[in-house]
Amino acid sequence: MSNTPTEPAAALPVLSYVLTEEDYNAMADAGYGRATRFLNRWMFWPFAILNVGFSAWFIGNAIEAGRPFEMAHMWNGAIAVLMILLRFCFVPWMRRWHLRQSKLAGRNYEIRFVEYDVEMSAGGLFSRINCSEILSYSETEDYFFFWINRFQAIIAPKRAINTPQGEAALRAYVADAKWKKR
């Protein structure tokens, strides 16, 4: 036995919170992989801008030449408008619809991190996930996400962790679990 005093390990926090649409959107945004971010930044916007530009060029040439508009001239603009509508209207609407259909929002969640499992209860629902089933984790400024598969994660908002020691204990738990960082 050693005579040196040891500091007791910080207790793992029990997270209690109400799931909101912002929490769900943060999970969806964190779930984007590198390929999705690449496509969004380097393919979506240039393609949308090129479509608007070509549409304006085709329409400008048709007006200048006094020719009637052809549908081919309008398709570039229509595709650009459709792309932007899908990105900023349809995707958020689908997220809200999925959250309503799954009846997750507004429930009181409680998450406990135990030695080999993560236990979660939401209202009358209860689940226990073995640590070996969690594929990876990610951390943002406001959340920890523990990914069960590519699209589903346990959402652990930092607002539910009341102390800095709780955050440190959770980071130590993650390090001990040896999950890869996403």
C-alpha cells in the first residue's frame, strides 16, 4: 500500500434534460461526415450558383436576340431554385416531421453512465446500451454525442452537466471506453 493520498475519481454525472428540436438538429448536423460536408461546401453551392448564372446568361441572350424563351433556358434556374428549396425548406421540415413521428421531443430524459453500459430513460421508455455497441463519439461546444450507428446517437447536452467536474468525469469515461472520435 502506498502512503500517498489519492484523489477520489469524480462521480459520473446523471444527465437529466428535456429533448428539444435544437438538440435533435445539433445531432443531425454533427452526423454529417467529411464526404457530406465536402459535397455541401464544394459541390452544392458552386453547382447552384452555376445554374443561376447559366440561366441568367441564357435568358439574357434570348432577350437580346428577341427570341422566345425555351424551356431548356429555364431549367437551369428551376434546378437552382429547387436545390435551395430542398436544402433550406425540405430538410428542416423532414427533421421536424421525424422528431414528431418518433415522439421524442418534449420528453424528460435521464442518462446514466455505468461501468459497462449507458442507461437511458425517457418517460416510460428505458434502454441499456452496452459500451461495446457504441461505435464512436463526438463533442461540440454544447453537446456530447455517442453514436450507435451512422444516423443515431445518444444526445448528451452539456447544459445537463451541472459542474465542470462532471464534464471532466465524462471525458475520462469516454477515454476509458476507447471509442474513436468522429
